[in-house]
Amino acid sequence: MPPSAAYPRTVLIVTQYFWPEPSAPSVRYAAIIRTLRSLGVSVHVITGVPSYPSGRVAKGYRPIGFQAEDHEGAHIQRFPLLPYGGANKWLRLLNHGSLATTSMFGALRGVRCDLVIAESPPLPLAISGIAHARRAGVPLVLYVADKWPDVAIEMGALHEGWVAARLRDMESFAYRSAWRIAVPTDGLFARLAAHRDAGPAKTTLLPNGVDPAVFHPMDASDPEAVRALGDLAGRALFMYAGTIGQAQALATIVDAAALVRDDPTIGFALVGDGPERARLEERARALGLDNIRFVGAVPPDRVAAYLAFARATIAPLRDVALFVATRPAKVLPSLACARPVIFCGRGEMAAFIEREGCGIAVAPEDPAALAAAIRRLAADEAGARAMGERGRAWAVREFDFGAIVRRWWDALSAALPPRARGT
């Protein structure tokens, strides 16, 4: 269908994390692209060669050179980057900076569009988004998933100093350059609304969501999942599905597994990959645990088949102040699949889960509290099922990503200048 005069005709998305990588941005942009294509809007994507979270280039892609492909109606231009899946902060910064640099060549050539949407973090990629928007002479929408460099500093991955100061300069420049800034949570909205270079008029809310048609209750019968989970598939299984990184405090799960090892009916599965996986596997071996399995990464559209085996999922976070304003996207597929969530954190998501009765909230980085919640749900299958049903109803009612994106897009488009609406 042709686009309405109220909408931009062509949108360019600039993001480091994209299909087929298992990440929150991949899910977010899939929803945005589906919505825009349904409205007749053409979508171009500038991204990197897929290598997240393992740091290994995905099968079927070259590590160097420009590559182009189409996926679900979007035209994708992939630029080389320095793949990295470890915990070294300097190599991580090089990984972030490499795509920001190579994707600038797309700006030199120019992509005809009416609007640019750029993702941060990584913060350096915002500069590439600015370059593309200025080259095309169109507005920039900056999506800020986490407030960098503040998150990195609070987690201890970065320290105050020259590098942090330059990143803050980059952050302020990105906020000043953006026509609008989108954020996923009320807490992050408040922080950016108070920032001198952002402000309440410029900041908009685009919450995380889930596709209830993709993530829905399934029978626990998938052969691939049965093989991957092994003998744990028949236990009361507590599952984490997502990136195995520093922000998630996944050692809490390993330590909780040690505390409940006396109960042979309880098992644990970590579905995902990332820089902390090797360290956690070594920790589990050192503790002599046989009730936990590291499955590895699975494609996003396969996650529901694994969640079907879970009594509940676990969503742990580090105990840092900024995460009080976080709503982890990984919680929503679990709820949509009618699986209760044990949320190890404080703030918005903890309050929501307790209010809706779809899980249990415990203090972050507290293995004993997590172990107590696990024992409770392991002993009460009917109660866990009721929590899951309430979670599914809540996810469908409040977090349908298509509806969320459509409301955000309609409000955004109404505020665009006529030039950006293709009129």
C-alpha cells in the first residue's frame, strides 16, 4: 500500500544489533519494520556483520567488505566491524567504534530517506546516525536503550576520567543533534527529560514489547530442545534466556543452583551466549553442579520452544542504581509464553510483576532469596501455572509490540515537519 501523506515515505535505521542476532534491538526493529511496512513505508537498515553476542561472525557472512540483503521487506546494508564477545573494555570500545567508523561510508554515499532512527548504545554509532541524517537533510530520532556512559561506570566497566568525559561530550552532542529521543522506560524518560541537551519536549516513550503471535504457550515437546536440555527437561526447570553478560549478574543463578542442589527435582538452564559464559561454566564446575546446563544461543524465533520446558524464568540484574529504571526486554517473551518470572531486581519491573501477580520479585544479587523463590515455585506447579496465565494476559493486553509501535509512530509522524512526511 502507498504511504499516507501523514507518514515519512522512507526511513533509515542505523543500529549495531540486528537480525539474526538474538538481542533486544533485533526484536524492537523487527516490530518497527513490520509496522512501517504495513503502512507502506520503505525501510533501509545500516548495520554490522552479525557477530553478537559470541564475537564470532555468523555463518553465511564475510567478516570484511560491504554486504547487502533483504529481510522482511527491509533493505539491509551491512558494514564490517571488529567482532568481539569478551569482557575487555578497550576491545569492546573498539568494537563499538569500528562500526561507527565504517558505516560513515554509507553517509558519504548518501541514503535517500525522510527520517533516520539511530540506536544507542553503542554511543559512537549515534554519531553515524547524525551524519546520515545531516547528509540527507532529515530529522534524527535517537533511541536510547541505556544511558551511556553512566551504566558502564556504575557497573565498573568504565571509570571516571578522560574516556568517560569524552563519551559524555559525545552523549550531549547526540542529544542536541536529535530531533526526538525515544526511551523504553519511565525512569529513563525522567533522566533524559532532566538533561540539559534533551528535555521533556524532545523525549518520547517507546516501551519494549513482545509479539504474542510469536511468543505463546507451547507444548514441551520440541525435539531440538529435548536434546539440548537432556535429563533436565523432566525437572522443574528454571531458565534464563538472553545475553550472558556483565549486566545480568548471572552468578546469582549459579550460586542459587548450589543452594538447592539437595532437591533432585529442580534444574537450571541458561539459554544464550556472551562474554561471561566461560566464567560461569567454570564456576559451576568448581561447585560440582550437575543441575545446571548451558545451552548456548538459539535464534529468537526458537526461544518459545525452550521456554515451554520452564517452570519459571529468572531475570537477574546487577545491583546498581540505574537498573531501578530498567524494564528488561527478556521478561516479556516469558510472560507471553505464560511462564512466571522470578525478577532479581528493584524498581519498575519488580513493582509491575508483584502488582500483576505474574511472578516473584527478589533483591538483586541475593542467591538465598532467589533459591527461596525457586523452592516455592518448584513445590507449587499449579500456583506457577496461574502466575503464568496472568502474565500472558498482561503481555497481550499491555505489551503487544505492534500496537505500541503504531501508537508511537502515529504521534511521532504527526509532529514531523512536512518535508519529513514526504509532502
